[in-house]
Amino acid sequence: MKEQSKLIRSQASRSHNREHSVPLYLTSSFIFESAEQGRAIFADEEEGNIYSRYSNPNTTELIEKVCELEGAEAGLSFSSGMAAVFASMAGLLKSGDHIVACRAIFGSTHQLLTQLLPRWGITYTYVDALKTEEWEAAIRPETKMIFLETPSNPGLDLVDLEWLGSLKKKYPHIILNVDNCFATPYLQKPIEYGIDLVCHSATKYMDGQGRVLGGLILGSEKLIKELMFFIRHTGPAMSAFNAWIFSKSLETLTLRMDRHCGSALKLAEMLEQHPAVERVRYPHLKSHPQYELAKRQMKQGGGIVTFELKGGFENAKTFIDGLEMISITSNLGDSRSIATHPASTTHSKLKEEDRASLGIFPGSIRISVGLEDAEDILGDVQQSLNKLL
């Protein structure tokens, strides 16, 4: 079957009730038919659900769907995207290990690397997404992981995954860990390039309507088995209800992403012509410095457009306050278009010079382009921009 058909037709086995749509399994535990079956399941001699902190038919269905999309052998679900990112590091690393990380990462991931993991003796080195020569130079004997986002949040810098896969051949012991949230597995499949682990905030495009929180890690069966021990005993489990929502939402992922991407490209092209705008970043915009890489690596450019206004923070505030339809919040990947000022919200904990190195300036705006009519989205942005003239 084609990708869209798989998203709709992949689901948990029907029960004796012959349901057409998968039911919610709102249960904390599962019964055993005998003492022997309980022993066998706990001993991993027989497959079966034990406790919803470990697995649940709803989370299993979701994981299997996303594994199919990503081309992964196995996966795990989490209560949030950051729980997944943290587990992908803490569940595989130990004191004395070292991470090479792309400097252009989400604010909370930055806090993990700089504030939390060092408490347990895990160190890091930042490298520039655009300077691949820095990456190999940063690798030490104790380096166990390379972590990155592509496209990055919110600067929309890209890392060449094919190049990264070739680096893995030189350092096979290093785990390549990619946050694929912005692209989704519909637009980009890192595992095809030799990436070991892929993380997602399912809260974003996988839900697509700003309703529930969740995260996922996909990868090789070996690494996922190692991570299973960590999550079983630390408990960052996704609820069955949230998994059910995500699984149903995935049925429309490709349709929604086509609409997000089409409208985002139109918005980026309009912004590039507006006199109040200093610069625009969008992967499939010809002016993007990595346009050729984006065309080769991503099916479409994604649903996020980032731009910088002339006049800095004051004009950024005026622009955001002048929006009439677009929501003002720090989320993204919603059916409703969203405007965010990263410097004062999502990346406010970074020093000003660190933000600047990521392309985040006082006048930077991130638009998560929703599913409204493209004409209405562009119209709202344009009317607010015109107030700056």
C-alpha cells in the first residue's frame, strides 16, 4: 500500500466486538489467563501487555504506525517530546560520556545539555550546523552521541544527513540522534541515511490540532531495547487516550502537511517582497542558503517560516499585537496559524550572543502556518506588516 493508505489501514487487531475504529484501552493493567502466562510474559518468553506504563494496545498501534513511516525497526512512546529527547540521551549515556550537538536546537534541549546532564557527568560540545568541518574535530574518545535538529528551531538551518551517515561509518560506536519534529517522517526520513535514533514531539504535527502532548523515539531494535529498561523504571509513559488521538490524527498527516507546506511557501515568497522584512528563512525558498540540500533531503519545505523584521524588538511587538486572526502562542504544528517571538519566549533563556549565533534576533518572528485558507493567512500577516511602514 502507499503511505497514505498505510496510515489509515494500519491499526490494532479487532476484538471480538468487530469494531471498525480502534477503541480506547483505558486500563492501567492487564490480566493473565493463568499464573504460568504471567510468569512467561514477565520472563519475556511470551508477548503480552502487563501494565500501561510498559505498553498498551493504543500506544503499540501508534508506535507501529510511526515505525512504518520512518522505516524504523522499533520505537517507544512518551508523555511529551522533551521526555523523549531526555530519554534518548539519559537512557543510553553514562557519567564520563560526551555529546556533540548542533548549536541550533530547541531551548529546552539546550537546557538539558548545559544544565541537567552535566549534573551526572555527561559533557557536550556545540558545533555549527553549517560548518561540517567542526563536527569531526569535536569528536573525542569519550564521544558517544551526536544530536541535532534538521531543520532547526527556529532558524531553519539544515544538516546534511547523507554526510552525517558517512561520518557514522568512520565512528560506528557513536549514536546519531536526530530530532525530526519539524519535518515529520512524511517530509524527511533520517533512518534512510544511516541515522540511529529519531525523536519527535508528537504534540506538534502528529496531533496537528494543538490538543494533546506526546513524544516518540524510533530506531534500531537494539537501541530501543536498551531504552526500554530506562523508561520502564522512570515512567515517562504516554497515556492510552493521547496515543489514540495521535493514531487517528496520523491518518491525515500527509494531507495536512501538503496544505501546511503549500501555504508556508506562499507566505515566505510574500514576506521576501515586503519592505518591512529584513530577511526570510524557509527551506524550499530559493534564497535559503541550503536550498539545494533542502530540495534533495526534504520532500517539501515544512510548515514553519521564520523572518526578521527591520526595527528590532519594538517592530516585532507591534507586528504580533497587530495580528487579527493568527494566534499568539509558543506552540507550533497546529491547524491554526501561530506567531511566536522566539527571543522573548522559546529561546529567552539563552544569552543574547547565543541567540544571535542561531539566527535569533530581537526582530525575529516564527510563523507556524496553519490550515486556514492561504489567502487569509497572507492577508493577516500583510495587514500587520503594513502598520510598520
